[in-house]
Amino acid sequence: MTAGRLEAAPAVRAAIQVLPAQWPAIAGVHAFTTLRGGGLSKPPFAGLNLREGQGDDPVAVRGNRALLRSLLPAEPVPLNQVHGIEVWDADAPRTPGATPTADAAVSTQRGTVLEIQTADCLPVLIADRKARAVGAAHAGWRGLAAGVIEATLDALQARVPDGEWQVWLGPAIGPRAFEVGAEVRDAFVAQDPAAEAAFLPGAPGKYLADIYLLARQRLAARGISVVHGGGLCTVSDAERFFSYRRDRVTGRMASLIWLA
């Protein structure tokens, strides 16, 4: 979201806070992640919770989504995320009111807003540097290990074979907070021995995992070298981010991208 757009709506700016994608600007591409500040939800969802069904007041969530919608060119379609690798074609016809079950989405159409929701999992936003296509992926460790990033790239490259891709890794659980069992480490190392570098010994039988490094390794394996982000931790920054690992009962942020 450009600063100019936010300045044009000061009342909305006071009620909703966003983190623009930290990557080189592309004319015709907008991308940001919502922060928890502002919004209508009460504790423990305090702020801009954008997901119903977690115990929050549905009226508050709908109000939060209305605030979000005021910053967008069209209504985004949240996905039913299941930690898989299904990629939704957001340009295809959709049954009104239906929620696609997928963990990623792609579009080549102007004004189609893609949305991924997270509260520790890694949002991966992808854009062609000539503004011909965009994609968004929800990468928890299961989806990451299963290949959700690769599936998203496949879908984008099928639409723009000569795409010049840049990636932003949005706010996610940081490497000092992401304690996992040996089975998680083994799942990645079995696929790529280099993934061992993303796991440091923690408590007995546990490891501290760097989900950002794991994503970068997978992107590099697909020839994607223009990757930004990866320096935030949702767990350690309670003021700005929701975190399931930290709070268990919590809201969800949205990472959004679209072609203007």
C-alpha cells in the first residue's frame, strides 16, 4: 500500500495499520501485511482480527474486514487453508459465497486481490517485475515441506513463462522461537541435506527452525534469487503481530497482493 493511498484516507489510517511489502517497488503491484493495531476486536483477539471461527465476535470480524476492504480495489477472497499445496486460480469463475480450499493463489487480472491469513506461518508474496502476474502462498512447515512454494511458482510460470519473479517473505515465527521436533527436521533434510543448516539444537530432542532460511533454500533451488524480508518474528512482537505459538487463542493477519 502506497503512502499516498493511506494519506488519502486519514480516518481509515487511524483504524487500521499495515506493513507494506519490503521489496523494490513495481509499478502496478501493491502488497502489504495487516498488523494487529486498530480494528474492532476485543481481547484476546484485540485489534484487527480478520478471521471468523476462532471465537471472536463475528460482528467485530466483519467490521475489521470492512476496514480492510476500504483500502482495496476489490473484495479479497480468504482461502480455507489446510497446510497443503493446492493453488487456487483466482481468475477462474467461482461460485458466489464459496471459499476455495487452497494454501496459495495466483492471478494475472488487474484488481483481483489475493489474501493469505497467518499467525506465525510464513506468508510468501510473489510478483513478476513486469507486473504481469502475482501469487501468494501460506507456508507453514507442513506446506513448505510438501512444496507449496514450488506449486505456486509452477502456477505462475504456466501463466507467464518468461516471468521475472521477486519475492517477499512476510512476518512469521522467527528462528529463536520456532522449536520443533526431530520429525520436522528429518522431513526437510530427507529432501535436501542443505536444510540441516536451518536447524539448531534446542532442548533435548528439539530443534530451533529457521523457516525463512528454509523458504529461501527452496526458492533458490527454483532459480529465484530476488528474495526480500525474513527479519521479523511474530512471536516476539506482540504489539504488531498475532501469534498462535505465543497466545494459542489469537486473531489472524492478512497478507495481500494485487495488480493495480
